[in-house]
Amino acid sequence: MSNRQQLEQAIAIQQSLRGTIDDAILDATINALRAQLAAQEPAAVESRRAQATILFLDLAGHTDLIQGRDPEEIMEIIDRALLRLAEPVLRHGGRIVRYQGDGYKAVFGLPVAQEHDPDNAILAGLDVLAEAEAIAAELSEERGLSGFAVRVGIDTGRVLLGGGTEGEDAVTGLPVNLAARLEQAAAPGTVLISHHTYQHVRGVFDFQPLDPIAAKGFAEPVPVYRVLRRKPLTFRTRRRGVEGVETRMIGRDAELQRLQTTFRRVSETGQAASVIVVAAAGLGKSRLLYEFENWVDLQPVNVQLFRGRARLETQRLPYGLLRDVFVFRCGIYDDDTAIAARDKLVAGFRAVFGGGDAAGDDATGDDIERKAHLVGHLLGYDFSAGPHVRPLLGEPRQLRSQALFYLTEYFTAAAAGKPMLILLEDLHWADDSSLDALEALLTALGDQPLLLLGATRPTLYERRPGWLADRPAHSRLDLSLLDTAASERLVAEILQRAEVVPPRLAALLIERAEGNPFYVEELIKMLIDDGVIIPGEPSWRVLADKLDVIHVPPTLTGVLQARLEGLPAPERRALQRAAVVGRLFWDAAVDYVGNDPGGDVPTELWQGLSRRELVYRQSETAFEGTQQFTFGHALLRDVTYESVLRQLRRDYHRRAADWLIRVAGERIEEYADLIAAHYAQAGDATQEIAWQTRAGHQAAARYATAEALRAFSRVLELLPADDPRRFEVLLSRERLHHLRAERDAQAADLDELTGLCGDNAPAAARAEVALRHAHYFLALGEFSATIAAAQRAGELAAAGGDLLRQAQAGLPHGMALRFQGDYAGSRAQLENTLALARAAGAGNIEADALRQLGIGAEEQGDLAGQAFYFESALHLAQELGDRWGERRALNSLGIIRQNRADYATSRAYFERSLAIARAIGDRQGENTVLGNLGVQANLLGQYAEAQALFEQALHIARLVDDVVGVNITLLNLGYIVSLNGDAARALRLFDEARHSIEAIGDRPLLGYVENGAGRVLLEAGRPADALAPLRRAVALREELEQPHLAAESRTLLAEALTLSGDAAGGAATIEPALSLLATGDFESAEDTLRGLLAGYHVLAAVGDARAGALLARAHGLLQTTAAELPEPFRHSYLANVPWNREIAGLWAGTDH
């Protein structure tokens, strides 16, 4: 290599380092090298064809600008301007090869072409415009000249370099002509580029497509684009085609139009929609998304783009797909330190929410930090040491709920009312947690202009058959095989440069591919590999005689195998090692997997595989110092992987796991699942057990229950039956089954745990198993079994001096006693639990015990007891800094005051609770408080407001998968809907609640279902239909020993009997409830008033004189309550509530 060539190569290398080394250092180095180059003797220049990007610049309208000026001044102005306007070209790696009057011609790609020459040319053009604006301002201020502007034209393509009188600066060819024509067509102050250049830079800049222009040497008008700006976040899309020949999409115009129509509708209505493109491998899902993304990129509206791709290797990584979205959005790399990764995520949130520079000192900053920390922790970045995540480490369900709430806020803020596109590929490999989260996000973002567009193979619906199916704005777009006509057009498009396409070649391609576009492409690539098709410039040749001897495999897999087998051995081995790493891989990982001393894969080999379009190099890499590649297609990776010998495959997987452990550093836990998968394929059970266990705990901590269950189940498959490690793994899995209400699986795990805990097992282990049984039986509503298991757990814990576990056992014991109606026993047990918790320093158990004591007092109508326990819980939560406990206690105190008709105080408690819930992202708590505010609106006769609150609460409860919250809200909503005149819908809501409540075995809540359904039927004028549910309510509530609730149901049943014609039966039925009606209270003031009215009707129907006393009490309570209400609440309470209205009317018509 000559000195000149060495200098030129050194300059090219330095230019390629921009973005990794400070520009000032590079500029100094490059200027020194150019000075040396200038001192060299002119070299003999040979002409050569090469890819280059040509930039033309012209001073627009300079004739008018300088009219009447002295020639010397004119020359000074132009020369100084051109000198300054040349600097951006040099700074971005271009070379000005000719100055021509009032402009210049520049080339990007000399002396050696670089991958990002088109990008650099456009960046130079934009900088030239900025510099021209500065020059214009100076000329206006200093010389009074106005109108200075430039225009720039750019084209990319193959040109002839060198030769002729201009030597090495000679550049000729159609791209030169077109760039000059574009410059002439550009408006002053703009950069105009050709479609050739656009193909290289789409996804990097924002463009405005203009009408095509006529250009010399081009038969058809040429598409052109005005460059607007560089995108703040870029995602370069790979060009589509064969051997560098870009091809149009064929046969999918209708599908593309459907996507475009959906996007326009989303933009116009501001309502979210989702479309999933479904097709087998190779039918063009990715190509359709590619063309749609390009179309969106050229729309005049600013679209927020989020994108991610699921991978087979990360299918069991919790929230792996969502994580990939944020990796792209926040620029997080796999080799970033843990601190750097966390900082980038927080910075990404600050950029979206736009505030809070100092996260601990100002409220806005602290709020943004909380959101970033919780979302980041959910995605797998370790924020456990931070103040926002630490309090939730033992509450994975709550952590997930709040993180999803903040995720919703993030996307809402990112959209800011503008269209948003979430583009997700390979959803068939998406993890379950991400699929669940995306479903929840779509529900929450329904009123945002969001289009979620995904692509998947049909196998997704084998695993998740109903995914998104019930969403109102969801559609599935299935791609079919291309028909014969479309296949013919596809073959012609790919072979557009062929001089002649023999008919039998076209027929062979169409017949074998059977309408699969990827199959067509791979067949053509195979024929290129085999020398049947010879690509060249400017045209391709087909050696028809070789078709007679070439073997064309009958299947797509066979074609891919043939291409693989036709590779030189080093390339094939490198590709096989890469397939073990994954569809996405790094050259350093492949080198390590190979384990050949001095046998690293050379760069030239990867370049060769890229030229064959078997792999593609990506512009950014997850690990610093490596090159990142992806297989051209998932099928190619699969075929390559299957070609690796089993023993070699095991060795490769072990090495791949080792490499991940080496490079992951302090972020090792993020890769536990992937490392475990490699060890599984390596057949290394010992290592797989260790890493699957770690992966399971990581997933469980983020409430990724499906992934955690798979990990723990795999560990149990691997562990021998007598291995003592099974015990802890079973405890972890049993806990997940309990959270998911999978009672049969939970029972099976409990049986094995019992078998592992013989009489000789440690007391702590036996106590833990007994405690798990207690919670299991409590969930089933088997309260006697709950009590027995809890007693055994407590006794075993006491024998071991374990105060904490004693306190833990006391909670289900006390709750079961309450459910049985043994309030005295429940109170005694929970008071003892309270003392144990305080002795053990277990504030969380102490708070739970106080809440349970408060609930028991509430059910017994003990106002003073309720207030004492819930106020104690509130003070404890405030002492502990437990914002979640504080919110719950405030809500409970609100319920107490509401039940006593103290609505003003009640509302104040609720509003404080709601404010905390929203501040900490407690969506489940928000749902609860909204429901209680709905109850209050109902009690006050504000039925429209009540229904709106219940609908909102139900929406949130479904969003956060709060089963209990859904059931309670269904009951409240059902009743208010009936008051608003829709009894049919009300009964449907009660039926929905009944099915869910029966499934989880919540018998006390089932009493509310039966009572509520009976009341709806009764008040809808169907007393005979109300008899059955009301009888079931009475029986259940008496069995559960809930006297005041049973009395309420009994009064309604008596009224239904009376209205059905059985007045005597009604009077007999109500008799046991009369003593409570005469002097006591039901659960709420509203229930008491309604019960008194029912009692009056029943007794009046049989002429019982006690009816008047009940009416008098009802009227007194009504007036007392109304007197405490401010207007307009007093009016709505008296005028809108039907029974209040009736009580007042009856009293007014009675002789007192």
C-alpha cells in the first residue's frame, strides 16, 4: 500500500470514529493527515466504479443580492461564504471536488465508502443551511444585503471515480446529474434528496415527500423528498430486496391500505386501536410493517414511534418485550453499568414528563423518579435500594399494579395528544407478562390516539387464544399466500435487472415457492450462490443451461439448508455458532463460543455473510466493543441451529452461558433466564437448577407469575424426589398458585410439602407448611380447616419461640372465626395477634390485625370499636411512613362515617385517601375509594354521578386485575343501574359477580350477591322472582352468623312474600328481625331506612299495630340525617331516594 493510500485510509478510519471520540480531537488528527496528503506527489489515478453520495450546493438568487455591487466586493462576499459553507462538508467526512461559480460539488465516499455516507451528506446539508442563515443575518446587519440563501441537492448511487483531467476528483455518472438537478429544483433554504438517498436514511430524518420532478437521463419523473430535520430518536430500517436491488412490496396493497385507514381513524378520532398481522413464516409480515412504517414516516403529522421485537431466547424473560421497547427508546445497552442503565431510564422519563432536574429536592423531580423507578424495576432493572421501590419489595402484585399505572402515564405523556405508533414484531415469542401488560395498557389508553400494530405467527393464538379479541377497536389481519399473478410480479420485480428472464426460470420459482414471498427470495439467492444468476452492473445475466443441472430443493427449509451447505466451512461454522447465541448475536460472543485459540472470526467473513444477505450488521450494538448482527430471517436461524451436531451444540450453549456471565457484570440477574436456557440446552442440570431458581425469584418479585411458575416447575422437574432443595422451591411455587387462585395445583404442592415435613423435620418448616394450609383453606371458605391449620402453625411456632410466625398464624385464625360469626373469639385471637406482632416488631402484621379487628367491629355494628381500631391503624401507618396503610385506614374511617350518615366527614376521609392513592400510584386503592364515593352518591340520591363513579372504579379494577374489587364494584354498579331503570343489565352484572365469587369461594360476599339480586327484583316489581335469592341470602347469612345482615335480608324477604300475596308468611318471616328494627341498625343508615319501610309494609298488611312505630322511627332517622346535610345534598337525599320519598309521603298521610 502506497503512502498516499495509507493516508487516505487513515482519514477514512478517523471519520468513522465520529460519535465515539470528541470531534475536536478528530478534526485535529484529520487536518494533520490531510496536510500530509496534500504534500504527496499526485498519484496516477485509475478509474473505478463505487457507491457514493453526491451533494450540490448553490447560492440561490445571488444575482439579485449583489446587483450594483463592486466586483471586488462581490468576489469577497461569495468566496467568504463558500469557504464557511464548505466547512460542514469537511466536518462530516465529505470532499469538495469542484467549486463552480457560486456553488460546489461534494462527494461522500472518498477515498473509501462508509456505511453512513448518505447520513453524513444530509447532516452536512442541514448544517450548511444553518450556516447560511448565520451568514444572511451578518450580511443584512453589516452590509444591508437581504435574501442570502442556499439550496442543496443530494443523490446516492454508483459513480465512476477518477480519471480524466480532474484525476482523483473526477466523479461522473447519473447520480451526479440527478444531484445537480435536485439542487436546481430545491427551494431556497432547503435540502432536496432523491429516493435513492432516502432508501438509506429513512427512519433517521423527518421528510416531506414532494411531487416527482423530470430529470435528464430518467425516463420517468423522479420521486424527491425535502429533508426537514434529524429525528430525536432514530431506528434505521434495513433496505428490502436482493443483492442491493430494492424491490417494491407485491400483493399486499389491500392490507397496507387497511392499516393506513386504521391509522387515519386513530388520528382523527383520538381513540386507540390495535391490529395484529398474522401469517406463517415468510409470508411478508415484516415487509408489510416496514412499508407501513415508511408511509407513516412521510405523513405530515408528528408520530411518536415505539418499537420492540420479541425473541425466542427471551420468551420467558418477564416483561422482555416491553423492556426491548425501552431499550430502544432510552438507549440502554446490555453492557451499561447498573447505575448507567438506571440513569438512562430516569432520564428517559424526565424527557417525557418534562420536569424535575433534581430528583429528591423538588416535588416534580421526586414524582418522576418514583415513576421511573417502579417501571424500571418491573422491567428488570434493579431499583430495590431506592426509596420508591423498597417499601413494595414484599408486595409484588402492588408493585406491578403501580408500575403499570405509571407506564400508562408515561405513554399518555409521550403522546401528548399526538398520534402514537407502537410497532411490535414476532409476538409469537413474546413473554406472557408483556402480553398481559399490553392488554392492560390498551384498555387504559383507550382514549389516546394510539395504534398498536403487531406481527405474529398463528402459534401465538395457540398459547393465548383470546389475546386482545374482546377489545372494541381490535382487528386481526391474516396474510394469505400470493396468487399466481402476484407471484409472477414478484419474480419480475426481484429480477428487474436481468437482461432476460427465461420463462422456465420464472415458472420454476413460482411453482416451488407456492406463493411464499420469502421462499421466492431465497430460491433466487440460492441460484445466485450456485452461479445460475450472475448479478452485475448495470444488468444481471441468467445462465439458462445451468437450470438443467441444478438441484432445487422442494421445500423452503431445503433451500435454506442448501444455501448453508454451500458456504465455505469457516462461514458455515461461524453462522452455526451465531445460531446458538440467538437470532440477535455479537461477534465477540461467537468468538467465545468457538473457543478456538487465535480463531476469532475475521471481519471479512462477517462482511461476506452480509453480502450474501444471510446476516445483517446493525448500526448499534448492545455490548461496547462488539459488532451486533441479526439473522436475515428467523427461519434461517432455525435451520442453521438444527444443522449443529448435538454434542457440539451442547458445548456451544455452555460457552454462550459462560460468555453472558462474563459480560453481564453487576446486571447478571437480568440475564438469569437466558443463562438458564443456555445451560438447559447444554444439558448441565446443576447450573440450570441454580439459574432457573434465580430467574424464578426475579419473576415472582415482579408479579410475573407465569414466568415464575415455569422456572420453579422446571427446577422441580430436574431435582430428584429426595433432594432437600425441593422444599424451598415448592414453597415458592405454592405461593404463586395461591396468588393465581389455582387451588388444585396449590393443593398438590401442599401435599408434597406435607410429605417432606415429617415429624423429624424442623419445627419452623412444619409451622410454615401449616400456615400455608391455613391460607389455602381460608381462600376456599373452609373455616374450620383454616382454624385447625392456623392453630397447628401457631403451636409449632410457639414451640420454636418464633413470634413472627405465631403472629402470621393468628391472622387467618382470627379471620376464619369472624367468617364463622364467632366475633368474640375472633376479637380475642386478633388481639393476641396484635400483641405478638408488636413483640416481634412486625408492623405490617400489626396493621393487618388492626384492620381485621375494625372490620369485625363494623360487622357487629360497634361504632366505637370500628373508630378505635381504624384510627389506631391510621396512626401506625403514619408512624411507619406506610402510605399504603394510611390510605386504607382513611378509607375505612370514611366508610364508618358514611354508614352513620355523616357524609361530610366521610367524604373528607375519602378524598384524603384518594389523593394518597393517586400520589403513590395505588390503582387498586383508587378503585376502592372511587367505589365508596359512588356508594355515597347513591345514598344521597345522586344516581348519575354514582353510576359514573362505579363505571370508573370497575374500569380500574379490571385494569389492575383486582378480582375482589371487580366483584364488589359489579354489585354496587348493578344496584345503581337498577335504580336508573335498567334492571336487566343490573341482573347481568350480579350474575357476572356471582360466577367469580363462587369460583374463589368468598361466601360472605356471595351473601351480598343474593341479597342484592333479590332487592333488584323486588324493586323492579317482580316480588315472586325475588323470593329464591332472598331465601338463599337469609340462609347463608344466618349460617355465617351475621345477625344484622341476616335481618336485612329477612325484612326484604318478608316484603317479597307480602307483595306476592302471602301476608301471613311475610309477617312470620319478619318477626325475628323486629327487635333489631325497633332499636338497632343494619349495616348502613340506608339499609336501616329501607328495612324499616319494608317492616312497615309487612306489618301494615296484617294490621299489626307495631307498623306505626316502625314508620315513626324511619321518619325520625330520615329527618335527623337530612338535617345534617347541606344543600343541595339535602334536597337530592329527600327527593331522589325512592324509599326516603315514600317514608316522607306515608308520614305526611298518617294521623300522628
